[in-house]
Amino acid sequence: MPLGITRRRVLKTTLGAIGTTVFNPISGAAAPISQLMTKLSAYMAEAANRKLPDAVAEKAKHMILDTLAAMISGSELPPGRFAIQFARAYGGEKVSTVAGSNVVVGPIEAALANGMLAHSDETDDTHPPSQSHPGASVVPSALAVGEKFGIDGTRMLRSVVLGYDVGPRVTATLGKLQYMVASHRSTHALSGTFGSAAAAACAAGLNQQQMRWLLSYTAQQASGLASWQRDTEHVEKAFDFGGMPARNGVTSALLVQAGGSAVDDILSGADNFLQAFAPMNDPSMLIDKLGERYEITRTNVKKWTVGAPIQAPLDALENILKRDRFDVDQVKQVVVRVAADEATIVDNREIPDISLQHLVAVMLVDKTVTFKTAHEEARMKDPAVLRQRAKVQLIHDEALEKLMPKRVAIVEITLNDGKLLTDRVEAVRGTSENPMTRAEIIAKARDLIVPVLGLSKCQKLIDTIMTLETVKTIRDLRPLLQRG
């Protein structure tokens, strides 16, 4: 167990914080439902009929469009092509849409495929307070189950918001990055599994008792190892971040909707989830400010379709390029400083869209980075890019590490004449501190969708998502998500 946490200590902390009674294996008496489970399951069951604040509904539209765009663009990347091929071969009842293809399969298969599509690269959203990527699994889950039951656009919005509320709270409670380091478990997969289950359950219309069973099935499927960091092809990573969690969550929801019963309270009693996973934080974080603080509003959209630790450096470099005029051949050295742990993730990686040195070099040469240029493997051997890449030095900065989860970056460019150009980004564009506008979200979506589906279909999809509360059945999205 991480950081010296013992089984007895976790049990004592959990019971003290929640005030529950443990199941008595001798008498066979069932424990009463804990306050923690009561509040969480009630919130989840009420979500389908809970009106969202206008700002939350607007943010939900942004996140849905951003994730759908990631799914569609991902259909032309290796993990996405594999996911579509798998879905086509595996089959299943023709119920749910696989984006960027002409494939229609069962909801479990569609959730898995679309989850992998959404995280085929580093285009999807991030939730820094929980170290997770909620959209990549939550949106595919709500879509797949929503199609099965024919939910309307308002229910789709509420299902997605619930998924963001539940999944990130789980891994924030566990301890996010520090928990992943100590336990070797993937916070991204764990958050996605619980978030996807919540979204799918809302779409399926489960009641409070069924929500408790849902959480038990979901806890049984809670999985994922931090070994995804060794995946150089991004295929297993796409499965870990998007496909597997979406599949798990949809499976839980459909099992319960079909009549499956389960343990009434997986958060208390013998061998419960909190004992097994030993959270670093107080379990009450699972229900902290439910209905007051919507986690979707704390989720970041990536302006740049690259790894999250590279967002701030590209923002800073763009600021310098806009402010100071210089030719790329005038550059003598580029020093980039980011948080130490973040730097490790993107330091000279083999994959172009998560290699900081490579992308800084691409921006120096092109003056910007697009989805296309961020994914061109050939550019990693381009002599013009390699000349600039040799000038880039990445500093694993311990001082910036202390500011996490705020991703601060400092870029310093030294020209041949000794002139120093520098910029420090405190709030990355697309974060809750520096949000992108609706127009910027749409512009990013167009860049991702048009090359795959064309301008006309892209515009219809954007218009539909931005007026989602008027959509009578989510099944109407299918012709807008698929190739002709």
C-alpha cells in the first residue's frame, strides 16, 4: 500500500469519516448504507432530471464537441484505425455509432472503439485536479448508451456532466499523480471507469438503488496500470485512457439496467473499495460540493493537439513569435522550463505529438503547430526540424513542480547576437483560468473534423451540438459522425 498506509488505518479512517457499520460475517447481518454512498447514489440518480446552470451546460457542449472532434480525427491515426477494425470484426447488435467510420455495433463495443478513437493522440481534454482525461471515456459512454435508449439532447448533456462529476472525484480522492507513482495504478483509467459508469447509468435512467449496484460492478472493474507510459505506439494508451474505461462503465450500466443486482455499498463494509485502493485523501472528497462545483468547469481543453505538458511551452513560444520578429536561423538556443514530473512525460519522446523538443522545433520552423504537423512522423527526420531541435534544451524545473497542477512554463530564446527573448505562461489557453471562447472551440473542431468528414457535415455537427438541448433523440447524431 502507498506511503505506509495500512489496511487497519484505511478501515479506521474510512469508518470514522463516514460513520458506517461494517458487515458482520459471523451474524450475516447486512451493514446499513453509509452516508457517503447515500449522498453519492442519490446525486447520481437525480442527475437525469437536474437542470444544469447555463454556464455548465455551455461548457458541456464545448467538451462534447471537443471529444467528438478528437474521435473523428482519431479515426485516421493508428490507434483509431485499429479500434475501427476491431469493432468491425467483433460485431455486435447494430445499435451504436462508431465515429469516423461506417460501423454500427453494440453499445459496449462502440464505447470501447470510440474511447480509443478519442484518445488516439493527445487531442482530448484533461482534468488536472484529478490527473485524468474525462472526455475520452465519458462522452463515448453517454453516446453509446444514449443511442441504445434513444435519449434526448438534454439527457445527453446531463449524463456527460455527471460523468465528469464522479470520475475525477474518485482519483482526486485516491491522490492523483502521487497515487499513480506510489501504487503503479493508472489514475486516468480509474477516473474514466467511474466517470463512464456514471454517464452511462444516467443515460440508462437508473434509480438510486441501481446506482449503488452500478458502483459495485464498477469497483470490480476498476483497473489500469501506469505501465501505459512505456507504450510507444499509443494503442495501449488509447485503450487505457479511453477504450477500457468506456467499455467498463457501459458494461456496469447495462448489467444493472438488465436486472443485475450487486453489493449495496461498495464504499463501506468488509473488503470495500476504499480498503482495497487505500486513498491518500479523506473519502469525503467523493461527495465534496456535489451540485455546487461541477468538475466539467475545471476541465481543460487543449488549444494545441499535443500532450498537456507541452501546451504552456507552445503558448509561450507563440507569444514570443507574435511579439518579436526574428528568423529561425537567428536562433542560437531555446531553453524550456516545465515542472519536473511533467518534463519526464514529454522529454524527447518517440511520438511526435508528445515530444516537446520536436514540437518546439516545428513551431520555430512553421511559426505554428497544427493537428497535421503535430502528427507527421516524417517531420521527426526532417533536416530543417532537426537543426532547430538540436538547439532546444528542456529543464526539469523543481520550482515549477511545486506549482502543479498549474502548468507553468518559461521559454527563453537566445539569438546569435546575444539578445534574449523570454515569455512565462501562468495560465495555459484552454484552462479554467484562461478559457477558450466558443469560437476558439469551434475553430479547433473544424481543424480536426473537416479533413475527415468535409466542411458541410462538420458545420451541421457543430450546429447540432451547440443546440443540443433541442435534439429529440441522440440517434440523430449518427449521420453527422460517420463517413458516407
